[in-house]
Amino acid sequence: MSNFEQKEPPRREHRLSACIARGGTLADMANRKMKCCIPDGERGFTQNSICLLLPALGMMNSIPNSVVLMHGAVGCGSSAHGGNAGVRAGNAHRWGAAKDGTWLSTALDETDVICGGEDKLEKAIREVDQRFSPLIIFVVAGCVPGIIGDDIDGVAERLQSEVGAKLLPVHCEGFKTKIWATAYDAVYHALGRVMLQDTAENLALPKPKKPTVNLMNVSSMGRVDEVELERLLTALGLDANIFPVFAKPEKMYSMTHADLSISTCPTHDDYLLTYLKEKYNIPYIIKHMPIGIGNTSEWLRSVAEFFGLQTQVEELIASEEAELKKALEEFKPLFTGKKVFVSAGEFRALSTAILLAELGFEVVAVRSYHHDEFADEEYDKLAKITVKDFPLSIANCQPFEEANLIRRVKPDIFLGHMNGNATAAKLGVATAVIYNVGLQFVGYQGAYQLARRLHRQLTNPNFNQNISKWVNLPYSQEWYESDPFAYIKNGEVEG
Amino acid sequence: MSSFIERPRFTCALGGAMATVTALPRAIPILHAPSGCAGNHAWTQAGGSGLQVGGYCGGLSIPGSNIQENEVVFGGIERLEEQVNNTLKVMDGDLYVVLTSCVTDIIGDDVASVVRPLREQGIDIIHAETGGFKGNSYLGYELVLESLLATYIPKAETKKKGYVNVWGIAPSFDVFWRGNLAGIRILLEKLGLTVNTFFTVDDSLEGIRSAGAAEFNIVVSDILGHKAAEISREVHGIPYVVSTLPIGPSASTDFLRTVGGELGLEQAFVEEVITQENRRYYQLLEPLTDCFNDMDLQRYVAVIGDANYAVALTRFLGNDLGWLPETVAITDVLDEEEQSTIVASLSSLTSGITPKIIFNGDSTVIAGQVKEHWTSHQGKNGKYNNPLTPAFVIGSSLDRPLALELGAAHLSVSFPVANRAVIDRGYTGYSGGLRLIEDLISTIIINR
């Protein structure tokens, strides 16, 4: 039975044997296929981070004409206050006007915990449908309904015939998975089950006239990055359907008319791509992330090969790479030999590390948020392009390990996610954010723009250097003297 | 009552508690929670608290038990115990505060059983049950204060004359909390008092531990901090006085008089301070007089905010700045008694005008009622209309669409404040009023 026939998608630790607790070196990773031999470790000391709800909200809040109805305590979903800047900018970049995301909370209280919250949810769905007349209501479960046993799927099923909006139950109970990349599966699951079905209006959607690809973006790229990929695909004569962020609900089904689906980050998309292949026979490519010079070219090659455009793509790559490499020359002297620590979601961390090596940096540490099979090849690529072995950490953030590592490997610059650069900054290290939907990272243009920012940060790292002289991180001396991976249990690879 | 809250202007009790503990000097929160609560809070702060995330140990640095389904089924105490013991080794803090979450409160983990033995060993560790379903972030602030008062702050044999504690401002969810607390302290210091504000960079744990020796507790909120003051009265025998958040000269004058009276300070001395402060305020304001008048900078105002801000801003705008508050929306969840206190406070503006008062936290409802008020004043006299223009919306970032529709200028003051960077700016006291005038008028003339 397809996963999509279940109410909830399986969690990634089961589906992909994904793991989050591991410390070692790049050589360990590149030489062993971690998937088969790493039972996930546990930490005896952990720091809190995010759960799958946060990236899921990033996707859901972007969908035009949708409402996110959080079923949970009043705090679940408040991260959307932070995500809203991206929603406003995303709307402005695409349609010329800043617009906030719409989300609401059933704000479950003590009475609901005791008596159940399904009645409240039913009432809320009716009210939301009336007030906003949206095309989609995402009915999202946080931890509380997961424990008290509220059945969001049952409620959605009961109410669907009464309301105008399509009801999409999404499971984001934070205690159920430690791999927050399960968020992508959770949202794809809901979209697939409801929006990608053969309804009469969907079947009436026009078919594309040109060769068309589904370009997957779960919010890891801003509009600027989409524009760069569209530019490259257009150069090959291909049109792109971008999905799911900012995709108009009424046109989502057009996905099923594409010739090919392409992942832009293999950590994200296998769940939906498999579904599209199984149900609509749309082949897919889930290999390479178009970040970095070599990886962008490889990504393009794999797409072109599918359409038999090998000659065209080689011409395109040759001219793009030549132009980019020439432009990068001015930055190289400052970059050469500078040490860099990279931290992000697994695929992004690895492809960015490869790009930094291309730019002349010495990669001295990488931290990936989790590990699964899709990235195996990237570890090999990284091992090939870097000279020396270096520490590699698999951690769902855990800045205490990072602080310890930074003091050991002493990077000149650190690249981390949103809310993940402060540790390095307070240690006086220059930083450049590795993901922010307002900035450019992807494709040839992204490589150039990232290089510009790195050059700028390295030219004057005074902000971080000054703050490091006057503030301390909250870690003990004892901890700095310990092995950075001391709290990982079962961390050793067997055999 | 609605079955949902649209984009709540607060987060949950746990979020409020995290912000509060993080604001204590060298304090380390320890979450007994699934893995996402600190991250949710960090993004909430990044988007709502004027770009201030964390502090000494905040954001994703906050240690936590990161419980999973296994602990939900079998209980999470063992994991918490391991986590707490290792936290004491890894984290460098002077006070550790275990905070519980929805999940651990529902499964009923007995956190006290982990914390108490450690405290008996002399470790400064306390806990608060802050499951998100118990209430919003303001409750989280209260719960941490209660825990501090009940277990961390010892009873003092003798009271120190002129020593006062100040409560009623919730870190992070009053986005200007640092500056506001400092502003209150500066005011009270003018009266010769020594002031314990708990959460500013000038406070210390030593000071907080001596809170039991205060002569008086001062609560600068019609809503928040009352329970802490009650506990302190019962446990530590300290009386308290309540005031609306004092923003600007009129409110600050009232505040100084009230406090002076309650503490039995010499009246002539208090009046002397008040005279000096008012003179200073108006001397500083004096050079703005030309442009303020020439540029026609008076505005009709829609005020939207939590109970602290909505009332204090309205009174300042009406009583001090001479603006025209038309509508006031209070976004907290309040009981009838609290609502009537606020109505009374808003019905006594010196201009004699009482604004339309809206008790609702829902942006759509608020915007609807404000627009209705504005529309009903639009007039239908052809080209001779007397609408409510020029207008200003002072609220949160969520009220920008409303301001756009009214053609009004807009300033975010109440949570969430997404579009301003805030460090130590504050609006309390006499100087706070001047800061607010600067911000309001700078917004109006930004394209000048």
C-alpha cells in the first residue's frame, strides 16, 4: 500500500533510517555507507531545537489563498511570526505586494486537554471557512492532540462536505519524530492526498505546450533563487512548475502534466517524487543540489540528459562556468586558505562545503542536521575536493558541540542557518548565513552572490570580534576540555 | 467566544517562561519538552520581539530533554534526570530553572522529584510547570516569578528601607522590556529608592535573592505581576502598590505621587522631583514646538495593544501629546474585573473624549471594528467631509494592513514587533515619552 493511502506519513527514522546523533570525521562518512551501519545514537545531554512544525509552517504559510489552522496549545505555530517576513517578501517578489500569511490557533486549554478538542476544531474549521473563504485549510496537529487523541483526519473527513475549502490534515506532533525533515513528507502527504487527485476541474487544466519540469522548492529557496534556475532551464528550452511554495492551489494539479520532476535538495523531496512517479508515471531526478559551480553543472547535466540535450547543456555550462570563474577571480586572494565551518541541513551543508572548497577555502568542519542515504554521494564528492580530513558532526543543532568544535578547529568563517550563527559569532568568528530566502545561494549567480557576501564578511568581521571580547557562551570550562562528541551514546560505527 | 485565535499576539506559557528565565542574570533554562519548543520560541522572538533572540542562554542553546514517543509512553523522568545532571556539567550558570511543556504536564512527570534533591544538595535549581495549554506567555512570566518567590528567594528577617521590587513587565513579550524596566528604575531612583528590576543587565542574582528584604513591591501593570505581589505579601510580608505602566509626563507624575504616598515619603520632596522632571521634559520638547505646530502633526489614533500598552499609550497620546485616540483595542485575555479597570482608566482622559474600547485579540475583528468606526465618521456631505484624517495606527506589526486601509501611518510597539530593531529603547518615565514622540513623528515624516 502506498504511504499516501495512510493517514500519516511514516517518520523518517523508520522510512529512511535517518539519524541525528553522530560524531566522527569526513573520512568515516565518505568511506562507509552510513545508512546500513549506523543505528542512530542518543545524546546524554541535548539542547532543544526545532520540531517538524517549523519547516512545515514555512511551506504552508506560503500557499496563496490558504489558512493554517493550528490545532494545539496557543504557542504552537508562533514561530510563524518569524516566518512571516519570508511570506511577505515571497508574495512581494512574486506578485508585487507584501502579504502576511494567515494562521490561527485553536489554543487548546486545560479543559480541552481533559475533554478533548475535536468540537472546538470542528467549530473553528466552519468559522475559518466562513471568514476567509480560502481554497485550502491546513488542519495541523501539534503535540497536544497527538497525546489526548484528537483525530484531525476524522474531523476533516466529517466536515469536508460542509465547507467550501479543501481540508488538509497535516501531522506535526513534535514528539513523534526527531527528524524534522519529516515535515516535508507531512505537507507533501496532505497535498498529494487532496490536491493532486483526478477531479473534474483538475482534469480540465490545460496541458503544457513546451517540455516542462516540476521544480521542487519546499522553501529552501527564495524567489531570487527560483529565477536563477528558471533562467538556466529556459536556456535549455524547458518550462518550470514550481512546487509547493507559493503554488496556487487551483493549479497544483498541473504537476501531474510535467515531463519530469527535479529535486533542488534531495533531503526534501523523495516522498512526493515517488508518489508522482507511482501515480502519474512522472520520472524524477533526485541527485545533486544546484549550489556551487560543479554541482550546478551536474544538476543541469542530469536534467539535460533526460531530454537528450547533452550538446546544448555542455555549451551552456562551458559559457556559464567561464563567465563565473572569471568574475570570482577578484575574491580568490582573500579566500585562499581561509578556514571554514559549515552547518546546515545535510545536503545544503555538503553542497555549500563543496562550493567553498571550489572558492579556495579550507573546509575544517561540517555539521549536518541529520543523515540519510540521499547524501552518500555528496560525502564522496566532498572528500574528493578537500585535501585534509576534518571533523564531521551529525546533530539536530546542538550548539554546545559546535562551540567545542569551533574552539578546536578555529575557523575564519562559519556558515550556519537562521538562529544558528550566534554561537560562532559570540566566539568572534565571522559568519555568513547559509540560508535566508531573501538572499541568493543557488545556481551560478548564487555562487557569485555568496562569494560576494563572504568577501564582505571577511573584510570586516568587527561586529563578531568585538562582541566576543565582552560576552561569554553559556558553557563550562569542563565542557570545552571534553571531547566534542562525548555525550553521544552508541556513536561508534560497528564493523 | 471564538473557537480560535487569529495569529495570537503572544505565545504559550512555556515561551513566556523561557523568555523570563533567559532574562535572569546567568540563568539556564532546562526544558522538559519535545525537541521543538525552544526553536519555536526563538523564531517567535526573531519575528515578534524587535529582533532580540535569547540572551546568555536562549534560542537553540537552551538545554532540553527532547522527549520522544518512548517517554510519552513510559514517562520522561529518567531522561530528565540524566539531562539535568549533565546540564550541570556542560552549562555554566548560576541558576537553573526546569520548565515543563504540554507533553510532560499531560503525561504527569513529577519534576519536583528530580529538582528537590539537587536543591537539597545546595544547587540553585528550581522548576515551574509551564505546559503551553495552561495559558499564554504572560502566564509563563507569572509562573517563573512565582517559582522564584516560593523557592529561590529566602525570607528576610529585616526589611531594607527604601528597597523596592518592580514587576509587571514581561521580558520579550513587552518588546521594550529592557528600556521600560530601566525607565521605571530611573524614575524611582529620583525618589531615593533602591530598585530591584530582576531582568535588566544591571540586575544580579544577588539582588534578586534579596527581594525578600524589600520594603515595598511596585507593580507597573493593571494586569501582570499581581499574583507575584500577592505571594510576596503572603510569603515575605511585603505590601505592594499597583500602577498603570507610566509612559510620559502625566503618568509618570501620577506614578511618583502614588509611590511617594504609599511609601510615606515627604510630600514636598516628591513634588520637587516632579517639578524638576516636568521642567526637564518640556525644555527638551520645546524645540519641537515650531515644527509640531507648523507641520500639523496632530493625529487621530487607533491604539491596539496588550493591556499594559493599550492603556498607557492612549493616556499618553491623549493627555500629553494632544492627539485624538478614537479606538483602543486591548488584545489580552481578560476577566470582567480587569476589563472594568481598563474601561475606567480609558474613560478619564483629560480631553474628555472617551475612545471606543474593543476587547479582542483577533486581528480581523479588531480591524473590522476600527474600520467601522472610521467609516461611520466619514461623512456624506459631498466635498465637505470631516473624516478621521490624518490618522495613525499604533499597534503591532499585524496591524499594518489596517493602517494601509485607513491611509494611516503606523508604528509597531506591542508584540509582535517584526519591523523594528529594539535593544534598550523604552517608553516609560518622562524620557520614555520623548522617545515615543521621536518614533511616532519620525514615522510620519519618513519620506520628508
